[in-house]
Amino acid sequence: METLLNDFSPGLFVVSTILLLALIGLMVKFAWKPILNSLEERESGIEDALAAAENARKEMQNLTADNERLAKEARAERDAMMKEARDIRDKMIAEAKDDAKEVTTKLIETAQASIQQEKQAALAEIKKNVAELSIGIAESVIKKELSNKKDQLELVEGILKDVTLN
Amino acid sequence: MYNLIGAGLIVIGAGIGLGQIGGKAMEGIARQPEATGKIQTAMIIIAALLEGLAFGALFLGK
Amino acid sequence: MKIAQKTIKFLLIAAITLFTSASFASGSDKKHDNQNDGGRVNTKEEVEAYILHHIKDSHDFSLFSYTSNGERKHVGFPLPVILWTSEGLVTFMSSEFHHNDDGHVIVEKNGLKFAKVHSKIYELDNGASSINFDETHHPTNAHKTLDFSITKSVVGILLIGLLLLFWFSRLAKQYKTKKIPTGFARVLEPLVIYVRDEIARPNIGDKHYRRFTGYLLTVFFFIWVLNLAGLTPLGFNVTGQLAVTGCLAIFTLIIYTVSGNKDYWMHMIWMPGVPVLIRPVLAIIELAGALLIKPFSLLVRLFANISAGHIVVMSLIAIMFTLKESLGVVGATGLSLVLSFFITLIEVLVAFLQAYIFTMLSALFIGMAVAEHEHH
């Protein structure tokens, strides 16, 4: 301890205190402040640049996603339009078919109706003819047969029978 | 003469202490090599404190 | 560019004023038997005296000395001696002591007599014409003066300070024109980042570290470069001077005492969470630890490590002389070269390590003072 104290030089202590204070002050002012500020600036610059790159990457991703979405939408729209067109076409065809069917059925119906009419008319005529013919036949038969009384009765009876059956 | 013996005792003690610190730090590093930096820093600080103590004692005795 | 030019000019002016006023010269004087300042050293005692002399501060900057025609020649330059004596300020050049270090040469100035003993300048008492020593080699009829001389250590501090200022202001200036420095500044930049990110930030904390980084950086580079300068043949032993390390330690003490927050003082003076009776005892221990032990360990550690390093290197070099008889000239020289080479390598490591530890512990102490505790 004694040697330690003997070695200690108060003068050197004072001088080195002054010099060190000056050195610390000068170094802080002319060296450390600008250096540390620049370092921090650079570090924050790097950080910003990295963040900006990340943002750009994200934006790019968003952009591609947007594009894809748009393309999808366009495709969907096109599909919808095509489908609609197809539907319209189908509908038109169906309508046309229906119309045609209706017309034909109507035609057929009228044709059938007229056929029926003709048939009725023809039948009526045939009936009339048959009736006239039968009357004629009957007249001649009657003229021939009515010479016989018994036959006359039989005939009347037979006709009557037929009439009731009719 | 007596302070030489005292100095020897101090150096023995400090040597044992430093050996312990170094040895344990080595063990720690061997067990967890990923903590090497932290262990080294702590080791140096503790060794420095021990050294300060030993030097203090040596100079008080001188 | 401007700052660099100014720094260079400043350096030049400082160097010129230093060297011209000190008249770079080789002085010569008669060899004294007991003179341990660069005289021939052969015996163990002489080696010891020589080493102890060389780890001390010195009043002149001697580079080397040699003997020719029986006269001792010293090459170097004298430095100004500035003393605050009982009669006021006295200045003269250290060459007036003629490299004498044992009090035989008496310098008379302003009616006062001065003698230099073991790198300390003594003012002789009234009426004394030569210095007398007691048996423990302390002067009996002289007393120490306040010595503000520009000693070798002061020259070292000035030179290294200017060097640091020059290097780092150039680095600072480079950032104005480019993002990444070039040349030597590129070496300095990672060191600055290292101190900031490995020493200041983790120990002080993200919130406060900015305020103290300037001090820590200055101290780190100051100690490191001066430690390395101590390993050069110039033989600075600035960080091995108690006055310098004490000054650094006191700076740290002042910084962490002044910036200590309420919690820090609370924990020191009236420790919460312990029985009231123990609190005063703890306060004494804590106060002693913070105000005495911490700075004392800081100052002694640096001083002792660097001084010990110098002593070991010089002792190993002295093997050359002390073992000359038993090993022969070649053997002793070879052994001394090999050993001192390896110990110098270790000293280069120690130079960094001590700067690191001083800065680290300063940061740790400051960190303790500004730490914010969560309240329990």
C-alpha cells in the first residue's frame, strides 16, 4: 500500500484528468456522435430497404392474385354468357318444335274432323241409299208376296220383331 | 518475508478460483456450445472481479 | 477532408512545439555508479533497479543510450518540467538533471533547489545543499512538489489522443460522402460497432446505452492503443501509471454515481425486502462496494496487469545478461528471445483484454446504476 501511494503522482493525475476530459469531449463531438449517427442511419436505412423490398414482394403477390382473380371472373362471365346463349338457343328450338307440333296436331285434327264429316256424310248417303234400295226391294217383295195372306202376316210379324229389336 | 508468504497464499487462492471459473466455463461450453458467447462474457467478468480482489490484496500487502 | 487537414496540422504543430522546444539532442554526462537510468546493467540488482525505473513515469524521453570513450551518451529528447513549489510555478527542461535519477544533481531555479530521485522531483529544504536519505532510501531533508511536468506519460497521452482523434474524425468524415468507409477506417468501423453492440448495449440496456457509448468508446480505444504502444520499443507505460488508471476509474465512478436512478440509490441505502435491522449494515457494504471497491478494483487491475506485463517482458529480456555465465551468450540470448517473443504475443492479447474488461466493467456498473427494476 505504501509503495502504491508513493508511486502515485498527483501532478500526473491532474494532467491526465484534464487531457482525458478534453479527449473525451473532442472524441464525442468530432468522432463518436457523427459515427454513431451515421451507423444508426445506415442501419435504419438497411431496415427500411428490407421492409420496402418485402412490401414490394407482397404487392407483387397481390397484383398477381388480382390478375388471376380478374381472369377467373372474365372466364366465368364468358362461361355464363355462353351458357345463356346455349339456353336461348335451346329454348328457341324447343319453342319452334312445340309450335310445329301444335300446327301439325291442329292440321291432323282438322283433317280428321273433315274425314269424319265426310265419313258421316258418306254413311248417311249409304244409309239413305240402302234404305231406298231396301224399300224398293221390300216393295217388290211385298208386291210379289202379298198375294198370299198368310205370308203377309208372317212378314208383318217378322218386321215388327225387327223393329222392336232395332 | 511475511508479505511474500502472504502474496503466495493470495496467488494460490486466486489460482484455485480462476481454475474453478475456467473449468466450469469449459464444462458449460461443452454442454451447451451455442451459449459459448454468453458463458465467455460471464467468465471474463467473474475472472476480472477475482483478479481485482487478488490484486487489491497483493498491493495492500506490499 | 477539412477536418483531416486540420487534424494533421494540429498534430504537426503539437509535434513541432514539443520537439523544437525540447531541442532533440543527445546529451552526454559522466557515468555515475548508482545511476540506473540507462546505465549498463549486468547484475540481478541492476536489472531489478532498471526494470523498476522503466515502469515508472520519466521526465525525459530517452530512446536509447550507449557508452563511448568512458562517457555515457543518451539519445532522446528532454521534456519540460513544470513544478508547483512553495514559491509558485517553476519550469525548466529535464535535461538539467543530466539523466541523473538518484538525487546527486541539484538544479537551482528561483532560489529553490531540486533533485530527482526515482523519477520524483524533490524540493530541498532551506539551507540544504545536497540530499540526505534515511535507511529506507527516503529523502530526509527534502519534500515532494506538485509535479505537472510534461512527462513521458503525458506525451504518450497526447500522442495517442491525437492519433485517436485523427483516425476517428476521418472515419466520421467518410460517412458524409459514402455509406461504407474505405481504407483504414474500414478496420475501425467494426471495432466501434463491436464496442457498441457487445459492450455498451447488452450491459447498459437499449434505453440508456446511447448516452454512455461515447465515453465507453473513448476509454476502450484509449486503453487499448496505449497498451499496445507500451509494447513498442518507445516504452510508454501510460496505462501502468496509477495516476492514469485512477483517473479513468474515477471517471467511471463519477458517471455511474451521477447517473444512478432512484432505484439504484434505494437499493444501496435502504435495501427493500430485508429486515430493517440489517439494512444499515447492508447500506455500509453497498456504499463501500460502489464508492471504493469498484473503482479501486478497476484502477488496480489495469495498473497491475500492464505493469506486470512490462516487468515480465523485461525480466525475460534480462535473461540475456543474468544467465550469460551459465548458458553462454548464444544460449542465454536464444532463450530470452524465444520466451520474450511468446510473452509479448500474450501481452498483445492482454492489451486487448484489459481494455475490454475495463470498458465492460464500466458498462456493467453504469448498467446497474441506470437499470429499471420492476417493482415487486
